[in-house]
Amino acid sequence: MALAYSCNSYFAAMAARLTPVELRNGFQSFGFGSPSGLAPGEAAGNVPLASTTEELQLEALGEGGIHVTPLQLLRAYQMLERMQVNHDARLEPVYQGLEASVANGMGHLAQPDASLKVAGKTGTSLVEEGFWRHGWFAGYAPAHDPKIVLVVFLEKGNGPVDAAGVAREIFTAYAASQANGASH
């Protein structure tokens, strides 16, 4: 449930069990710190090696050091989706957390009225200057047999709630296109 409700204290405590190299390698294994290959000339982001426990914890939360692009986040969710299709049981708690986030957690506004079951996660990221925060939602659907993966990033938006609302509109349109395609 920590994933569903964005429990930073849980993830900070879990991160403290890792070495800086383990955390960075984990991020890099999902493509963070290098271009995704999804668009020409894209930025690479950055995954530095934390030098203190506090830096490690902030990096694990996405609040310090690490710089990730929306395309890198999309690629990471594509990888999660593929691992789910291949039934990687090691990630079952992650899949359950992503589903719970949309079913009744922080990402609940991403769930369309349609019967399409969505899995995903909301988040915020800091703006380099000022008090703003960026809002985002990353997810996929259908939750158990993904066909669509998306990332909604709202620069200086009103937070993850707005990003989840945009995602709902996209998932609703996708569900309608599937329903229309199935009836013809």
C-alpha cells in the first residue's frame, strides 16, 4: 500500500538498505540516465552516485540528484508492462501497488468510467527555481494485459491530481476506441 498512497517514509527507509551503487544500477537498468531512443535529440537525464544516506533517500524518492525525462519514465513503464506480460513474479508487489494507486489511492482520478482497469502512479517533481512543482502520472492499461502506456507531465501544473485527470481522458478515449473497434 506504500506505493498506492505515495508513502515517502517507507521508500526512504527501504532506500537506506541499498548502497549508492545498487540504487544507481537499479535506476540505470530501467533506462534512467541515458536517452530512451523514443525521440531524436532527446535529453539523457542524470543518475548521480549518492554520497550520503540522505542523498540516497532523496534520490530514491526522485527529490534529489536524479533527473529523469518524461520519455525515460515512459520507457521504464514500458519495461514494467513487458515484464508483467512475461509474468515476472518478483515485481508482483509493484504491479499490485500500481493497481491500488489507481483503484483507491493517489492515482484514483486516472481511472476512466469505462470497465478498463488502469495501473499507474502519480508524482511531483521540483522546479529548479521557485515554489512550483511539476505534476505527472505514469501508467498503463488494461492492468493485467497492457496495450497502452502513457506519461502525462504537466510543467508547473497544479500537481499530480491534474495529471491523473488528463490520463483519465486518454484512457477513456482508448477504451472507447477499443469498444468501437470491437463492435465493427
